[in-house]
Amino acid sequence: MTLQDLLDPVLDASWKGYPHHAPPLRRSAIAAQGWNVLRGDLPLPLAVIRQGALAGNLKWMQGFAADHGVGLAPHGKTTMSPQLFRRQLDAGAWGLTFATVTQLRAGLAAGVRRCIIANQVFLPVDLQGLARLKQDHTGLEVAFLCDSAAQLDAIEDWHRAHPGTPPFDVLLEIGVAGGRTGCRTHEGALALAQRLHASAAVRLVGIECYEGLGATGQTGPDTGYAEALMRRVQDLAKACDAQQWFDGDEILLTAGGSAIFDLVADQLKLQLSRPVRGLLRSGCYVTHDNGQYQRMMSAMAARMGCGHGLHAAIEVWTAVQSCPEPGLAILSAGKRDLSYDLELPVPVAFCAAGSTAVTASPTDWQVTALNDQHAYLRGTGPEHRALRVGDRVALGISHPCTTFDKWRWMPVVDDARTVVDAVVTCF
């Protein structure tokens, strides 16, 4: 695949959501077609990104990081879209975060040159791939996570078998009991840090943690939890610095999912013997949502006392395909089209058949179940009773990561739902 094929691929009617009647087009040519979702120019269901909300989210989050004196390394796994990666970098992101070496490849196509792999890298095929990428891309900076002597053993075994390979940069990961990866104790982390510093296969360049799994949306518990975790990170960073175990020109301290990043941002700034760079890795902010992160941000807004500027940018437009019984309408989208790993989608907008006028969905409308290709829309009011086959309903989602991976492309639309751009994904 050429770079053009990745950044500007040819789309055709085999791509879900692409007009059946349209000729194949490069992604960059789609905006000029004047397609409109509500005129029926594109088949439904269709996931779209609202242009205004996207631009606002990019600006607000970058401003938040700057105001708190930290950098932004958004998690690319959220979108896996080179076009959105480019937008994040252009907005001022320090770099990007990925979960795998394969994901990192997509980022390179967008021009990413500073990366965190927020995961353990240890398999020979991945170490070989990462070493080759660094060899082929001059100036590429990549740091991945390490949390055990067993992982370090695997890295050292590979490194000895490949003499001349530069050492890999690693971040020592701090974890919590019952969570996923990461050192559980201060003593265990210190012992590993000493080994990392002494190893010829790696360079210890910082400390990492992920606080998101413990977030509840309740300020009291979340504050105590985040403070305790970040205190562990700071204590470990101070201890490693005192022993001169850090090997980079600067020390990276990084945390920050998309749920309670306000509670960790200020804790990433620390005075040590060499410069410290704090990095937030929030990813879902780019499109936000109407569920999990909307609730989390409501709590954050109350803590900040000044609101926030993140707004849901993804809508999945569906058609009413059947009204089989009173109080029930069946929509033409399901688990194949939108996320359902956290909770059901939320009706957010309505457009009657034959119209292009959009109104907010009535408050009594509720999606109560999803099948692979169907959503069950229930309601009790007159608007629901008036629904007819062909009416359009837009659904908001909870957790954007698992909606993006269901679409090879998404139109970017203006307020009139006219297509003004398009992004592709690389899952």
C-alpha cells in the first residue's frame, strides 16, 4: 500500500455508507460532491462527524493541556484515522499514543514522530518491527511500557540476538490492585527500575500510569483515588531520580484517560534534577460522546467551576424501517454500526421523511435493545406515535472507540448535514 492509498484512498460502493450510485472517488474528492445526509444522498445507517464539534473539541483540549502546563499525546486507538491524527498534531499535540506497533505504523503515515506505546512490547516480531521502524524513520521517538522482570528478560534475549540494535526507550508502568498491567508495589517498581537502568537493551525515560479504570464519575472517590495513584508515581519518580536511574535528556511522566484527566494533569509537573515533561494521553475527547464521557465531563465541569468545551461530534443516522406495534419503532442500525460495549445509544435528533429540518429527539424516546442490524426505539408521546417508515433518527453513542472501528470511513458534515470532508480508519 502506498502512502497515498493510506491517506487518500479510493472509496467505492463496497464501503458501508458510500452512495450506491456514485463512482469510485479519492477521499479528498468527496467534499466536492455536495452530498447531504438528509436529502438521501448516502445510504443509512451512516456514522458522521460534526465539523463544528470536532474543531471545538480539538481546540478546547489542547487549551486545557496548555493551561495546565502539560503536553498532549492523544491515544490514537480511539479513531485510528490518519486524517484525525493530523488534525490533532496540527492543533499542537506533542505526539500520539498507540496500543500496538501496528497502530504506530498508521500514525507514521500522518507524520507522527513522537509516540508512546501504552502497552507492553516484548514479542520478538514486535521488537523487530519497532527496531525497523526506528531505523527507517530518522528521528522517530518511541517509548513503550515495562512492568516486569519477565518482560525485560524477553527484551534482553532479543537484543542480545540482534547486536548493534540501539536500546529501546521504556516507561516504567505503575498499576493498581485488581487492575490490568503495571507494578503493584513501590518496592517492586524500584527493583525493576534499577534493572532497567542497568540493562543494555533499554533506556528508562519515565513513569506511566492509567487512572481511567478506577473512575466512577463521583468527585469524592475519584479525587482520592487519583491523588493516591499520582502520589505513587511522584514518589517513584523522585526515588529513581535520586539514584540517577533515568536515562533520557528529560523525564516523561504520563497519565490521563478521557474520564478524570483534570485530577491528574497538575500532578504530572514535578521538580527533578532534569526537565520533566508531563503528558496527558486522553483520546476520546476528539469526538466525545453522549454517554459515558458526557457524564464524566459533567462531574469535571462541576469540579472546574467553569464548564468545559467538549461536545459529542459523532451521530449515527438511521432510518425507521418498521413500526410493528404501538410504542415501538425499529431503526436500521445495530451492533454492527455503533458501540454497545458500555451502554445503549441515545436518540439525539430527528428528521422526518422528505424533509431536511432537524429537531432534537423527544425526551421520552429511548433505545432499549440492539440486534446486529436493528435498534428498538420506544416512546410514549405523540411524536413517537407519529413516526413513519422512512423517518430518520440520529443516535448518539457511548464510548467512541468502538464506533470508529465499525466504519472504514466517516463523512464530516456541517450543521445542515452536508458532507464537507471525509476521514478513513485503519483498524
